[in-house]
Amino acid sequence: MKQPTCVLFCLLVFVVVQGKVPTRWTVKTARQQGRQLPTALSAVHAIPRGGGATNKQASTKSLQKDSTGRPTIKANGSNNKASVSTSIFNLANNVAGAGILTLAAGKAVSGTGWIPSLAICLALAFCSAHTFILIGKACEMTNQQTFKGLWGYSFGEKTAWIVDSMVFIQCFFVSIIYTGLLGDIFSALLANVGSINPEFTTRTSIILMAAVAILWPLNMIRDLSALGFTSILGLIAVLYTVFFILYRALDGTYSISEPIGKFVAEGALTALPSFDKSSLWNFDINALVLVSNLGLAFIAHYNGPSYWRSLDKATSARFSKVAMSAYAILALIYTTTMVSGYATFGDACQGNILLNYAASDYLSTLGRLATGFSIIFGFPLISNGAREGLKNASAALGWTSLSLPQNHVPLVTCLLIITTCLSIVLKDIKLVAGLTGAVMGSSLVYICPTLLYARVVRKCHGVDSPEYRSAKRNLLFIPFGLFTASMGVAMTLKNTVLAAKQ
């Protein structure tokens, strides 16, 4: 069990040691034009920190934000552009997130073997990087600055409501994941505090109290620049969680074989580790559950134009280097977490892997706290992204009343009530993550980028051009996306909802 984690640990250390960190960094704000979609599970930790943006230019002392509303680091220079290494850091930072918390459960539920699990993660990382690069190439040909602009160029401005609807759906479901994770994390943290009435430490109670006392006031904030620090908080939470999960997989404190691990011997676990379904090569249709979870974890494509626009001396080759490098780092983070989590708990992995660890495990307590506070301060950003997407989509369809300032409070309240109710009913976040990843991951990673690229090449080079004939090959991602979306939904429901009823 320990060999895969040892190999991944060495790889992770190599990347950290060899990775280039840009020097002489400054902080600056340039609020992007249009509303951009947050990256997913940069749910948690680096979960999507989405939000609307304005067209105003802020002072050079304010914080540079990407289109998710999350701060990014820009290298010094008169042109205020990001170098390749800086762009790699920003892209990896803004995508990595609490999608990592569900991956071990995705492997456990699907029963996928070690080798196929690693192969799936690496293959999807490569495919996601490839379709991300297509967005950059489309921007190079059209000079469009936003994903919405690319869509309008390709399919007409009248269809722009489709893009805004994607923003709303993605952000709304990630909001549900956020809220559910809050309930999971803080109910586990407070469960053993004897001075607190147990009725107030249940998952439902925590979600309700957090919604009323914390999330609603934070959602009323109109200027979200004060929450810019959540990017660094999210990054710290992600890195700490990865290393702590890896460390616990290697130190033997959760071992069920001789010598028995400390926390197993104490009887402090809600479920003992089990490896009945563990295998090296098993691969079947249930692997689509893992594919769905990874689909959510690799979404960054809506923000592709933002990264193209900010890249210094942007060319297809430089943009490709950014994408491939960032997605390689993401693949390393995800495989490390997935393998380490499963090596520790096996088939007993829960949808939120943090819930598997003993309450007396101080390392897991720190991880839960870091994740919890990252979620709290990141929630307003993703909620703002959902609201802006809904307002823009409704305005494009002729319903402009939602955008009126006097409707801000009712809109915030209604969306929060719906989000809270759904997060209470949907107790296992791997269900929401799986469904969202299957549908939105397939749409935003495999279908939309290839459609846009083929359409742009056709307009720019003509239907009979060799460029268009080459571009059409990418359309093979569309049937793949449709298949993984439909079957991913089916397998996720089969292995969660239906399995729970048996």
C-alpha cells in the first residue's frame, strides 16, 4: 500500500524543489471585463473563488484578480504582464481545491484499481490541458478577451445567455458543496467539545447557524476586494491538506495490520479502514464515478481568455507551456491525495476524506480548521459568481428586474435559503461533486472549448482549409464528453443514492 505514496512523495518534493518562483513580485488590481466563471473545487481551499468583475481599473497598489475573483501574482514589469512561471503558479493555484477531498472516495466507490486510477487522472489532466490550449489559440485568432466574447464571436451575441447560465449553474452547485463541507467540518470539530450541547453540533445545526450568522452577512458585502486574502489562505489549506494526508498514509497511525496504528487501537475511528475492493488492475464502467469527480477538479477553461490576456508575449507555444505545466502540477497534487487517502482508509473513504480521520488527530484538526475558514471567506466570492451569472442570463432573456439594486437583498436571501436547504438534504458531498463534475466538467472541459475552436478556425481560415480539417479532429471530444456526462451521472447515482437504499 505504501509504494505508490512513496513514489508520489518523491515526485512532489522534486516539483517543489525544482519549481521556479518569480522574483520581484508586486500586487496590483485590474478588474476584468465581464463575469467570469470560477474554477472548480477550487471548491475548497482553492475552490473557485468566483465573482463578478467590473470594467474599472484600480490603483497599482490594489490586488490583481483573475476572472474568478481570486487574486493572482504579477511579475514586475512595465507592461504589467505575467511571465510563464507566474502564469503557471496562478493557474495551478486557482484550480487546485477541495475537489481533492472527494477523490479517494471516488476511487473507493468505483472500485477502480491502482493503475487505472492513476492512468485516468493523468489522461484527464492531459485532455483538460489540451482543450484549455484550444481556448488560447482561439483568443490568438480572434483577439477576444473573454470566454463570453469568444462565444459571441462564434455563435452570435444572442446566445450569450448560455454562457451566463453555465456560470450560474457551476457556481450554484459549488455553493452547495461549500455549505455542505462547512457542516461536515465544524460538526466534526465541535462534536467532542463537552461544554456544547450536542444538539448544536449536528451537521444540520452547524449549516443553519453558519448560514444565518456568517454566510448571510458576508454575502451582503458588495465590494469583495477585502476578501482577496482568501487566495493565499486557500493555497495554504490545499498544500497543508495534501502533505498531512500523505504523511498519515506513510506513518502507520491508521494501519489495520501489525503493528496496529495508534488511532485504530484507540477505537477513535467512525469506520475502520477496509481494502476488500482494492486491486491493481480492476477497471469497469463504475470508473466513471472517478472520472466525474476529476471532471470537476480540472475545470479552468472559462478563465482561459483571462490567462491568455495576462501572459507576457503571448503565443500559442508559451500558452501551451503554461497549460501543460500547470495541469501536470495539478495531476501530481490530485494523484498524491487520491492515492494517499485510499492507502490510509481504503473502501471506507468518505465523500469528505477529512471526516475519516480521528477527532484526536491534531494534524487533521488543523486541516479541518484551515479548510473551514477558507470556505467561510471564499463563500461570498462563489455566491457572487452565481448571482452575477443569474442576473446576466435573466437580463439576456429579457428579465432585467433581478439586476436592480433594490433586489440585491432578496436575491441574496433566496439563493442562500435554497443553497442551505439543498446542502442539508444532500448529506454526502461526493454526490453533488460527482453530478456537477459529470455535467459541468464535460460541458466546460470537453464540449465547449472544442466547439468554439472549430467554429473560430472555420471563420478565420474557411471550411475547406487544412487548418479547419485539422481542427475538426478535436470534435471527437464532444461524443466523449456526452458519454462521460450521461454515464457519469448514472454511475454516480447508482453508487451513492441507490447503494444507500440497499
